[in-house]
Amino acid sequence: MKRFICLLTLVLAGCGSDGDGQTNLPPMAQDANFTLEADTTLSDRLSASDANGDSLSFSLASGVSNGTLTLSASGAFSYTPAATYTGSDSFSFTVSDGDKSDTATVNLTITAQQVAFSRYSRAAFMQDMDAEPLAINGRAFTQDVTDTAEYADLLEGGQ
């Protein structure tokens, strides 16, 4: 009878386990910060880890408010701010191992695009009269014109 009880105890102790002897721990999503210029697209990959080595999948928890975002289940994402927008934006994502999950936030800082004044002004001069005006919002101009001679080819008679 003692042998039967011991054997029954061993059998029951083995029940309810997935066989690897490990408890499934939740994955760990990592917050991230990115900076990009206005009117550009950021493409990157979200970061997370799983102590058990489980396969992870990513999903959007809350979206951006000042642009467009695409996020794949692999964690690859692409963010494009609204046209000429500068400022901040953010989104939250959830990473799951199929059983447990964790959430993190990505903060995005959109800075003014650095534009050389000579390049921008030349583009403006070369436009047709009925063309859409070039945007100046979301631009920070660097003064690189020091002499009107730099525009001689655009002015009649060099004046």
C-alpha cells in the first residue's frame, strides 16, 4: 500500500506541467524614443524579449495622432508624420508570446527639416506660376547665400 501511495504521489506531481519544468514568464516590451525630420519616413523594428525563448508577435495598442503608422506582427514599423508637422507623437504596442503579454510606448520627436536657402529658393523660382507653393512649415533654413551673384543665372541681365 505504501508503494502505491508513493507511486500515485509521483504520478500526480508530474501532472499539470508542460514537460519543460519552466513557468511561462511574460515577454518584456521595451519603450523606445526616435527623432526624425518633418516630411520623412522612419522605418525600424520594435524591441522585446522573452525569457522562455517563445515566439513573439506585436500588435498596436494605441495609434499615433499626427501621422500614419504601419506595424507588422514581426515588430517592423513605419511612421510618416503629417505633412510639414513638427512636434511630438507616440504610440503604444503590445507584445505577446501567445499566452502572456506586455505593453510599451514609442515616443517620436519630429524636428524641422534643415534646408539650404539657396536650394529652396531656386526650386521656388523654377516653379510654374500655377504650381502648388512650396511648403515652408516644417523647415529650418540655413543661410548660405551671401551674394546676389549666386542668382545671376535666374535674373535677366544679372541684376
